[in-house]
Amino acid sequence: MDQLVSITKNYIETLSALYESGMFVQLFISDNIIEKILGLEGKKDVTEKEFIEKLKTLSREQKQLFSRFSRGIKLLPKSFLVSAVSIYDSFVSKVIESILVQKDEIPNSLTFTFSFLDIKSFSSIEEIQKHIIRKEIDGLMRESHIEHLKWIEKKFDLNITEKNNFLPTFIEITERRNLFVHSDGIVNSYYLKNCKQHKVNVSGLSEGKGLDCNQEYFSSSIKSLKVFGVILSQTIWRKVFPSEHKKANGFLIELTYNLILDREYETTIEILEYFISILEKQFDQEEKIILKINLAQSYKWLKKNDEMKKVLSDCDWSVYNSRYYIAYLTLIEKWDDLEKMLSDLRPTDELNALSFKEWPLFKRLREREFFSTWIVKFSRKRVDKKLLTTSSS
């Protein structure tokens, strides 16, 4: 489904945009902004007395503006988390709508009553169908997030709430969002009850305690919402349209590669670890290799070499075509073997000079002394058409 691909890409990009904006604001707030406003910037160990004395020098209007500013900037981190969950909600509603519209037999199970005047206002059966779907989704999105998931499970015959390691974190994020919206972040019995019900660790929390959204929590929440959203959309897609699993596989490879480009290694790892273990039978041999390369290099860039080696250890890389063996040698940094192999390599459409210059996989290779000389020679070679046919087999 091209529309589902577009929806998911937009979801990831929008969360990324919010993250960058949120982190900038968090940095701005934490960077002694109050001291800067009061002219105390650069002074070490500003005492409370100095702070109060400086405030006394402000006019009544300045004090009022300062007070409002101080209160306002404290609201911003919480508002960013609320926005993140709103982006997720919009994403889920679009995913459901695109699936229902595409799968004609599903809307037939939805029942609504129309007056004659209502029917006259529509220009076609398709327009009525879309109206029914949107009404159904609008009602659904007014329910809790766990009810959204239960509805999806029932409608599409899925199991996404049981044995889901990502669910507790997702539930806590959405429940904290509710606290920010309805009780200024103050923990209540409803938050504690729902978190405990879904195995969220709330030890040390009690009613009346205030929760915030610092940089670490915000960053973790964005990552979790991305992972949960991708898993949800891919799971629905593969269940409702099983014949399109190759398209879903291709998009998963593209998506995780783009996450690596953006240095979102932890997000990539969580997504790939899940799909490689859960949906192994849906990937052909080449797809598995590509996914494992992406997973292995994500561990590598986080300096988790033991985990990287574990991912690579269950394959005999020497039996695969040259580009995958080159990837393997690059990851484990066997530079002498790699240099010998590259000396005889000819470009293909799948592995050319641009690949070596731009792919994150070859970041360490580009730092090697021989690379600059080799890449010039390699760029001048003609594309090997024979290798093209063998590498696709």
C-alpha cells in the first residue's frame, strides 16, 4: 500500500521534526536562560540573595513579564510530549482509514443510520463509505489508547497487546500525556491503576507526586512512539494484505536505512530485533542479509561490538555475493582482506562509487589511507553487466 508507506514516512518525519524543536527548546531552557535575562550570566555560584536582589531592581512591568516568562517556559517540555502523542493519534487514525478504504469488505461491517436528507447530501456510495469510516474512527479516537489497540485487534484479527514488550512504555507515555493535559502532571489514582495494569514500573510514585518531561524522557518517548507506530502499521499491513509482504519488507529496509542515516541507531535496533525474530519466515535470504547488515552496523555505531558480532555470527558470509561479503569485512574491519577484494571489484548499479562515498556502512572504510586512491580508480571502471546478473540471483 503506497498510501500506508507515505503515512508512515510522514509520521516518522513529523516526530523527528518535533524532537529537534523540542531538544532545542530544552537546551535553551537549561542553558541558564533566567540568569541571562537578569544579567547574571557568567557569574559562578549565584546565591539566592543575589538573585532576589536582582529581582528587586526590576520595575513592576518587568517583574510581571519575568514571572510570566518563567512560568511559560516550564510548560513547553510538557506541551512537546502532548504534541508527540497527538502526532501518534493522527497517524493511527490515518492508518486505519487507509486500510478500511482499501479493504472494501471491512466497511460493510460498520453500521450507521442515515436520514433521507443525509443520503441526498452525498454524491456517491464511495462518499458515504468514507463518511461512515471517518465517523467510526472519530468515535474510536475518543477512547483510551488501550481501547484503540483492542479495537484494532478485533477489527483486523490481530494480537498486539499480549506479550508485547513495547506496550508498557507506550502506555506510560500516553498516561503521562493525560496527566499533563488534565492535572498539570500530578500523579493520580487513574495513572497508577492503568500503569500497574500494563506492568509499568511505578515504584516510588504515589498520588500527588509531580511528573515532568526532561530531555532524556522526551528523547526516549519519541523513540518509543516511532518504534510502536512502525510495528503497529507493519503488523496491520501484513495481516490485512498478506500478498503485499514483499512491499512491506522493502519499505522496512528503506525505513531502517533512513533511520541509520539520521543516526537513530537505538530506534533501528528495536525495530529490526523485533521483526527479524517475529517475522523471520516472511523475509527471503537476501532481505534477511540486508536487515542483519543494518542491525549489525547500528550496534557498531553505538560501540556495542559484542552485539554486532552476535548478529553476524549465524551466517557464512563468504557464500554470498561480493557486495554482502564486502559489507561483512567492513563491519568487522578486516582491512587487508577488504583491500585485496576491492582491488578487483567493478562497479554495478547496486554497488558503485556513490555507494562507497555515501553509505553509512562504509564510514570507517572512508577513513582508511588506501581509500582515496582506490575510489578514484574504481570510479573510472565501467559497470560490470555480468556481475549485475549474478548479484541479483
